[in-house]
Amino acid sequence: MSDPPRPMCDKRGLRTVRRELIPGKAEYVAFTPETPGAYYYRCTTYSGLCHATIFGQIIVTARRWARVMHSRSDRRGGGEVTQEHRVLRGIARALLSALAAGALVATGAMAAGMPVVHAAAHSADVTILGGKKGGGSMDFNGFQRGAMTVTVPVGWQVVMHFENADTPLPHSLAVMPAGAHQQVAPSGAPAFPGATTANFAAGLPKGGKQTFTFEASKAGTYDFVCGVPGHAVSGMWDSLVVSGTADAPSVTPPGAATISAQ
Ligand SMILES: [Cu+2]
């Protein structure tokens, strides 16, 4: 079993990202890859024979490099930290969670095929139509009362494309804590920053479209609901599962929503 190439190294003037991990506990770290190339993450503890073989690889692509640099210039201009940074933070969290959970325990097979994380593969686009059945129907994509479940891996960026397809009624969409559908007028912050359409209570008119983006940063089961008073309790809600074990987004029943991973 051969040792991996050296990681990003202070001697070369590059930053090394490092965290101590307590068994059974997740840790997080944020970093921004600034140069395309192949990098290695590895266990730096040497209290036993196996630690030196716990390693994997992160590929930073040239395309991502260009987009990150664009984001950096935005930030220097006084804008917010962008979705690109949120995605990259999510990748870092996923890696460290996997290490803490022992998911990357070293084996001979692992040394033969290191896990490779492609930064560009952590975004899911989900299309949701409100009132798809028309005529005042309280549904998302034709599904009511939790009959549709969208699943995304924890740490992924989720881009929700929402459109009100109904005939007479306004509709909206937000990801809320589980149980929010029991409120006549769902209120409070969405489960994740940014996980809501604007004018949540007033809703969008027929044909209105909005896209919002959020980072599915915490595993769990959530409601996505319409915020127009009376709609959620009338059935206009379904479920979002942020999974700590799934490695790709999905929907149940199959085909209930259009999902594409990037
Ligand atoms: Cu509605």
C-alpha cells in the first residue's frame, strides 16, 4: 500500500486545512479552493497503523475556478457570500462528516481506489409546480399531504424552480421545519436561509415563477409548504428529506418532480 502524494503544504506557501476530530462527533471547516488541480485530504493522526492510509482526493476543476474567482470579485465589491461559496463549504462539511463517522476507514480496497469528490457535482435543480391540477387544487406537482418526497444529500445546494400553475389562486413555496403544514398561516423562518419564495403569505399569481437557492446543510425531514393562509392545512404540502446517506438526489414516487444534478 503506497503513501499518497503530499497534500497542500505550507512549505509551498499554500494553506493547509486541518481539524481535530473526536470519535462519533462531526466537525466542520470552510475553505475555498483557489487553484485548479488534484488535492488530498488525509488523517494526520499517527496513533496506530491504519491512520496513514485514511485519505482521499478532491478535484478542483478549471471551470469551477473561473466561477469562484467571479464570486470573489463580487464579494470584494460588497456583495454577499455567494452560492458558490456555500456549495464549497458544503463539500468540506461532507468530507469531514464522513471522516468523523468512520465512513472512510482505510482498507486495501480504498487505497486502490481513493474516493474522489468533484466540486461540480453538488447541486440539484428541482422543479415544483403549485396547483398543477388546476381549478384551485392544493397540490405541488399534483401531490398533496406529503405524498411526494424529494430527497437530497446533506451539504448539497438545492435550486428550487417554482411556478404557480393554478387557475384562480396565488401560491408560494418554502422549506419549513416538519409540522409547519399544520399551521393555518405557516410562519417563521424557513428551515434553511433563503429557502422560500418572496411574499410567502401573499403568494405568486398564476403563471408567476421564482427560483430560490439554499444549502441543505442539516440532515432531517422537512415540510415544503404553500404559505398562503389555509393552503397548507388544506393539503398543499409535501416532504423534503435531507439525507446523510444518499449520494444523489431523488424523488418518490419516481418522476413526481424533475430533478437534475450538476
Ligand atoms: Cu397555495
